[in-house]
Amino acid sequence: MTPMRAMVIDDSRAMRMILKRIVTKLNFEAVEAGDGKEALDLVTSMAEVPELALIDWNMPNMNGLEFVTHVRADPRLREMTLVMVTTESEQSQIVRALAAGAHEYVIKPFTEGAMIEKLALLGLVPTGANS
Amino acid sequence: MSVEVEVNENDLAEMVEQVWESYLDPEGVSPLIPTYDENQASEVHSSVSITGSWTGYVVYASSTPAARRAAGAFLAMEPDEVSEEDLSDVLGELANIIGGNVKAMLPPGALLSLPQVVLAPEATARYPNTQRISGVYGMWDGEPVSISMWQSRGDNKEGAE
């Protein structure tokens, strides 16, 4: 069975590493990008579109919200599940991200368990993968 | 425009606890022990600025060994394997996470900057025309760590009008 792919997009290498550790543990193949622009260039050049993108909001060059907007405007990328992983935790920001096309929202700091539960909610990992 | 700041030491302490639980001490064996000493020394620090409905800085400062340990915890490395680039990256992310959560407690209209990291002691000169309004100060495995909020004096003046 072909493993699912996850794109981890964050300007912090440390945060990318934490997210990669989690998705790799869940049997995703992980690719990473340091900002929205790099992620968009990467995803549009990939033969197989990743099933999941974990996206920081505040990044240089292109922020996470802009990335989500670009992805949602591209029919080829419509199957990607987009999860914002960010410190932007005000209700108004969450609403903006969801309105732009993000599927879910995880607020930093998050525990590994909380992230896995969110991915289970999205049907990307089996319920109980956290136990 | 200015606001009554509603982020106090307890709020900051709660955020710090979440950061420790999530990244720095997931096993819960090595918490930050409060010292309440706002003058404790630091060797490195990172900050984010907040502008808009509140103007000021959120600063994470620590000794170099504590910063190495934090980077090691984030990156799953031994502290002595951590590079200067790793230190900067992790210190920046810590300021970003705590600053973002502080921002969420402020009235709408606040903007968060990207983090700045300085591998040198925290000094008030780096935050001109500000005053410290809140902070959490502690020891992490015997090493100093602090998280503090610095409000722009201009913000205060406007608030007094």
C-alpha cells in the first residue's frame, strides 16, 4: 500500500521536525517547506499531490493563509487536506483560515496526542491511533 | 489606541506550562520552578513584538545551557549537539508560540511580528521606551529561564488620555 504524504510547512526547522516526527510515526511520508512560497512551488511540481498539509500562519515570503488561498484556487490540489498549525488563536483568525479553505486548526503549543486526535477527526489516521 | 492589559503572571505561567508539557518536558519530570526573581541573569533571548491594540514585546530569555536543552528537546538531540542555528531557531519559535498566545488574549487588532533572536543577554536597552509589566521567572534544572512582557510607554500615555 502506498503511504500517504504529508507536507510540513513552517519557517521553524524545530517545529518542522516535531511535526515530521508525528506524521512519520503515523506512516506518512513527509516533505517539508520553510514558507508558503516554497511549499507552493514544491506541491505544484510534485507528480503526486500530498494528502495532508500542516501549515504555519506567520512565515516570511508567503504566509500560511496565502498558501491556503492559492491551493484552494488550484483544482489539481483540491484533494489536499489543509490544517493550520499556528499561534494565531483568536476566533476571528480561525474563521478567516476556515473561510479561506483550511479544514482544521491546531493551536501551538500542541501535544502529540492532540495532533493525532485532530488527524483522526479528519479521517487521515485511524481513531485510537493515539493510544 | 491603548488597552488595559489583561495578561497577568498567572496567564503567562499557564502558557509556559503548556509549552513545557508540549515540547520541553512532555514527561512532566522537569518543570520550570518559579523564583519570582525578575533580575535573574540571562545569556540569550528571543522576542516578538506586538503592535495594534497593544504595543510591546514578549521576551523569552535564558542561560545558554537552558537554551541548548530547549533546542535539544525540540530537535530530539543531545544539548551538546545543538548548533548555533538550532539555538536561534528554537528560541525564535518559543517566543513565537508564547507571543502568539499572549496576542490571543489581547483585544482584536493586534499584530504579531516574526521572532527576533539575540544570542546575547537580554537588556532593557533593546526595548527602548518600554516597561516590564508581567513576567514568569524560574529555574529549569538549575538554569534560569524567564518570559516577560514589555509594554511601550507610548501605549501607556495614550491609554491615560
